[in-house]
Amino acid sequence: MRIKELDGLRGIAVLAVIDCHYLAWLPAAGSHYGWLGVDLFFVLSGFLISGILLELREKEHYFKIFYTRRALRIFPPYYLGIVVYLSVSIALGMPGTFRIWTQYIFYYVSLLSHPIPLYGTPRGVPLAVSLGLGVLWSLSVEEIYYTIWAPVVRFTEEKELTAILIAMMVIAPLLRWRLLSENLGMNTFYCQMDGLAYGSAVALLIRHRRLSPQVWLRADRLFDGLALVMIPLAVGFWLALRGDPLVPAAGITFANVSFALITYALIRHAGGSQLWVRIFRAKWLRSIGMVSYSLYLFHYPLAVVSEEVVAKLHLVRRANAVSGVLLSLALSFAVAYGLWYGIESRILHWKDRKVPSIAHAEP
């Protein structure tokens, strides 16, 4: 059964990222924190993938079903973007290098602690293309996780599985702190794997809860209480220590725990009449969540296109900025919905007919 509230949460995640990229000139919009939408995506992906794998674990053709369905979901919009970016780069006489393109084609960019410069060098790519490629590091994190997590779930008992998840939760913030002290990038799989681990832990909790819901009533109250404490604590931490080195190391952990608690609560209360649950179930928010993948992939380069178009109007500074944002939003949503109805939804329907899986919700 598809959990509508999680579609709404996915919509919030992509809107946060868009806020970060489109409204950096307007701090009052919370754009300084919008990049946390990526961490929310990681938690949701960890839950989704682990839930699917746990349901598939004892079934025949486990690897074939999982990897085929993931490829059909992820690859078409992704590689369409790669082809468009490469074509534009060649047409503009800035084709980049073989290394630039292979790190995205084969999803290994998040394994590099020293990212290859994409723009502003003699062998770089156009600005719009560099921004489009720049957001793909998070897809690399997820694809690496999908690749290694499937055999781990298949061949590992749940106690060992839990121990692995705890290790990931501990190691990732330590690595973030270490890389921060060395002035290196933190957008690597190793530094971001804890978000996926927290989502996977939620999937394990939900699995056990379904087996014995009455036993988990006391635990549910404990998690509710923890959410009431952790979420305000995380918000306060970010507001108080903005820009402090503690934020990447500890702040992301606070955010991931909060996102996991919210996800767990929404799953438990799915379909409920509480106001806070109904907000996540709003149709417009769920609709944005539905197209969030393509929206995430293509919104950033379209901002550059919009800025170039608006610049030709010679508006005053503030009107120029607002017009650029409005045009960027219009183009981004047009592309996202066009890809959803023209390509993605058709492939998903074909996938369900040709590669049937368990009745577990997939985005």
C-alpha cells in the first residue's frame, strides 16, 4: 500500500532543495538550510529500499527483481539528462573531459574526496551543465547504497544487519568531522551513509511492529516523546550554530534522527485525521512528491537558463531576481510533469507488468 504522507514528505524535501538553489539571495526564506532536503531524501530512500529488500528477501529472483526495477525507475530520466548535458556542452564548444563524464555515467562521483572542477577551467563544461551535474552526487550515494545493500540484506541476519546500520550511523559523522578539519568535501558516500542507515532502521522497526503491534505500543510512545524532544533540539542547534564547524558533523546527525522520527510517525499515523498528518497528505504536496525525482534532477540548470532570459529584459535588481525565480519554477515544473506523464509513468506501468514485485510502495 502506498503511503500518501510520504509522498508529501518527499515533496517537502524537493521544495527545500529548490529553496536553497533559487532563493539564496533571500535568507529569510530559509534558503541556508534548504540543502537538508537532500538528507531527507536519503532517509526516505533508506526506508523505501530496505522495506522492499526485506519483503523480497525470501523470494525467488531476488536480485533480478530488485535491480531491474531500480534501473527502470532511476536510469531513464538520469541518462536522458546526461545525454542532454553532453550535447549542450559539445554544441557550446565546452565538452569537458572524459573523467568529468565517466564519474557521472558510472555513478562513482560520491566515492571521490577531491571532486573534479566542472566550471571555470579551460577543460570545464558550461555553467548550466555544471549545476545539473553538480546535484548528481546524491544519486551516486543512493546508487552505491542500492548496489551493496541488496546482498547485505539477502545474506545477513537481522541482528548483524542492525549492527551494520549502527556502525554506519557512528562512522559517517566522524568522517564528516575529519574531512572538515582537512578542508575536503563531505559529499561522499562514506560521509552521507548515515541518512540511508536511519531510513533503513525505520524499515526494520516497521517490520517488527507489524508482527506484534500490541507489544510496540509502549515503544511508540517512547518514539513520540523522543520526536518531541529531538526535533526542537535539532532546529535550535541549527539556528544557534549556523556556520559553526559542529554543524556538518553533529548537525546532520540531529537532522537525520529528526527525519527518521518524522518518517516513522507518519507511517504509523498514515490515513489519520490529525491536522499535522493531513498536511502531509495534501494533494498539491503529494503531486510535487510524485514528480520530485525529475524536479530534483533538472531544476538547477533551468535556473541559469531563466536568469539569462530575464537578464535580457533589463529589469531592476529585485524584479529581475523575482522574475528569474518565477520563470525557473515554471520551467522546472513543466519539465518535471512533462517527463512524468511522457516517460516516467509509462515506464513504471510497463515495469509493473513485466517485472512484478511485492505489493510495496515505490515512488
